[in-house]
Amino acid sequence: MKKRRLVALSMAVIMSVSTLMGCGSKDSSTSGKKQVVEFWYHAADEKSNKAYEELITKLNASQDEYEYRYTGFASKDFPDKFQMAIATKTMPDVISTGFGNVMTYVAQDALVDLTSYYEKWDQKSDILPQTFDSLKALGGGKIYGMPFNYDQQICYYNPALFEANGITEVPTTQAKFLELTEQFGNREKGTYFYSLRGVKPSDNLFAWIFTYTDGAGYKGSFFDENNQCIINKPEFVEALDVYASIYKNKWVSGDSVNNDFNEMNAEFSAGTSMFVMHNSSGRRSISTTLGEGNFKQTKPLANEEGRYYAPSMQPQVYCVTNNKGADANYDGAVKLCQYLAGKEAVSELCQVLGRTPVNTACYEADWYKQNAYYPLYGEIMNDPNYVQIQNPYWLMTYANFIKSDMTTDFQALLLGEKSAQQVLDKWAQFLTEEQAKYLQDK
């Protein structure tokens, strides 16, 4: 496959090569008789470091062929460290990363296609099939990572505030949600039903407009049969206008135009609002700020047909780096990925990190069944009314688009500087052009 190259790294990165050499390079490929396999984790903290170090110790003790070595990086530091490693050809053997970054690294020839390894894996039937559907869609039919956990799109609500305000039923539809948002939005008192997210709103916003339109008949795809982006169709414009009206009608806080997750969570946890839309990754923060037991979760809002749309599963994955060439033997690195994606490792990591496993062999364990949240996620995954939106993460520019352009344009819409039609026309044109480039280079 032809691959478009990313812009060359800046001179500042090249000048920093020496700082990386001691971190990522190996003095030799063997330690005694064992082949060294290095693993970098992309979102480390004290708890995850301890858990991974223990797992690596167990793996090293169980076999004599490889010596596995672990290094954890804070999430803010990992991207620069790995980009530097790519540029200086000092990549580790295995990395973990978020779903949205995979194709960026593929475009730099940094990752190995794991499809053939996956097909021969004796535990592949234990992995949620939706995760591999997402990964295959992402990689144009190829699999570039072994998934180990995912975030489920959900809603959070404050049951104490529901009771205090006489709300006896949790809203399950967009229509009922809008009624409550209007009824309890009061800027004079500074209290609201809902906390809106104005910064990086992509998941919430796309879930809303695809659900509202029932996908406009395209079953969650951004593109029609001619690869033209559909999100500027009239029904999507109406859906976006309705969502923006929540802010324009002052049913949410004036500050919410600048809300990222932390600010949205602050409103919810302070009791300023009583309902938010996010995903399961926010549970740890909400538990810390609002307190465990002071919130509940519910399914994403549905349309009048009972269907609800949410972004495609975006699992975190283990990837093998292309640090030996296309035809090299990567068995040792793959063995580590499969071990870390297996039942034992996933069970330990998800309990420590509060993540949701994609390995279904975990689902019969007591720690999973007794969890207050996991059963809801499983119910959603098996619900025929749940439709996954096919977010085009295979486009190299998509991740940056949803972080920057979407925020700027959505804020302009909320503030009355752009219309919903103008915003969606811009997004549809951009995504249509990027899809055409992708198909040309494929």
C-alpha cells in the first residue's frame, strides 16, 4: 500500500536524539541467551506501572526465550517520545496506544500488520468481535493492534438531585432529555439539568446528530455509496441546530461553551447540573470528585425509533513496531501482545485501572459480574438498538480535525457566529476530500 508521509520532525526533535538513546535503544538484541523485547506503555501512573511490572516479571519467569522489559510514560510525554524513537530508529518492540493514533503511526511505517498473527491466535474467539471490526475498518482490512480495553459511551446522572427535583424517570430519549433540559435550565440560579461540552465535543455531538437522524439511512456511515460525506444533509443540519439550541436558549451554563471534560465534570460534581454525556473512562474522575455511590449510569439517549448511535468502539491496543524490517521475525513481540491481551493480564489490569475488558473470558469472573458498571456495558453491546457510528479514523487528519476544527466551529455555532449549515458544509467538504485522498493512496 502506498502511504503518505507525515511532515518531517522539527530540528528541535532531531537535536534531542541523544536524550532518547539511553531510553529506547538496546545495547544488543540479546541478554545472555535471551532475546530482549522492550515494551512502552503510553499512559502510565504509579498504579499501572506496578501492575505492568508484576505482569512482566511473571512472563519472564515463565519462559527462557525472551527477556521482556517495561517502560511506562505519562500520556502527555508518550507521543513525543515515540515520534522521536521513530525518527531516530530507536523504537521499542511493542507499544500501547489509543485507537485514534494507530493510522498516524502506520503512515510512518512504524507498525507491523498483525492480521496473520491474530488469525493463528488460539484466544481470538475470546475478544469482542466489535473491537476487531473497528480495527479492520481502521486499517483497511488489516489489524495493526491487539485490543485490551475500551470505553463505552454512556450517560451519568445524579440520583439525589433527580429526587430533589421530582424527576421520577431517567430520560431514555432525546425528546424527554430536551424537555428536562428546558425545564431545569436556570441561569439566574446557576442550576441546570445538563452540562454541555463545548471543547472537543466530537463523540457527544456525533452521537446526538446520528441518533436524531437515525443515521439518515446510512447505518452510521459518514459517507454515501459515492464516498461523499453525508453530514451536511438537511436532517443533520436540523439535528445540530436542535443541539445548539440548548446553549442558545440558556438551558446550560454560559461557561459551557468552553467546557472540556474537566470543566463539564466540575459542573456535574458540584451539583450545578445533574446529567452529562461521556464514556466509561470518566468514571474514575467522577468517582473522585462526586464520590462513589453518588451517581448512576444509563444508556445513551435514543431516538423515537428506539435506536441510539455512538462512536465506533475505540479500544486501546498493543502494537508491534516495525523496527526490524517487513520480513523479520516478530514472534517475541507478538507473544507479549497476546499475553497482555489474555484473560489473566486483562483481569489484573482492568481491576487496577478501572477499564472495561474486551476479553470476554473475563465476563464470568466474580470481579466482573460484581462490578456496578460492567453489566450495563455488556447490555449495550448486545442491544440490537445500539448502532456504532463508523468514525473515519482511517483518515490521517481525522484525529486532529475533531480536536481543533470541530471545537472552533462548534463554538462559533453556539455563539451565533456560524450557522449549522455552514459548519456541516465545511466538515462534509473536508471529510469528502480526505476520503478521496485516502482512496487514491490506498
